[in-house]
Amino acid sequence: MSAFSFTQEQEMLRQEAKKFAKKELAPGASERLKMAPMELHEALKPLDKKIVDMGWSALNAPDKYGGHQIDAVSMGVIFEECAKVDPYERLLEPCRQQLLSWRLCQRTCKMSGSHV
């Protein structure tokens, strides 16, 4: 039986996600747990922008919409590191990821004149 280990790229991603979670998500995490849905939505906007800036907003979106593919283990690494400091991330990140990818697709389609 072989032991599981991360690839070098996955370990680098884990470190990057851990640093992001500690610096950006941990501050304010307990306050976000107490927020109503619309208040939480507004509070997450600056974090969404930072996720976009890190290049994590179009993971697994089609290449023609500016996305790039990432394997399931790498995606899990990001979610796990974020969820360690912010319980909402465990629930919301997959939904936000898809929403951000959808927004990117919509913008790209509008610019190109095609339909999603």
C-alpha cells in the first residue's frame, strides 16, 4: 500500500491558501458567523475581490472564459485551509466559486456578443 502525499505544486498551493486564510479570512471570521445573509453577502465582497486577485475565481471554468483547470485534490486543499479558520468557507466557498466563475462567463459572453 502506498502512502498519500501532495505533489510539490499542491504543497505550494496549500502554503499559499494557508497564508491567505490566516491573513484574510481569520480576521472577522467569528463576526461573519453572526451576520444575516445579506449582511454576510456584503461583508464577503472584499474577500471575493481578493480571491479574484489570487486567480482562484475561475477555477475549473472553461478556458474560453478565462478559467483554468485544477484537480480535485488541489481544489480540496484550498477549501480545507480556508475552512480551518472560517467555518463559513466550508459551506460557502464552492457556491461562491461557481458564482464567480458564472459571472466571469457572463462578462466574457457580453464582451464577445455570445450567449451562455
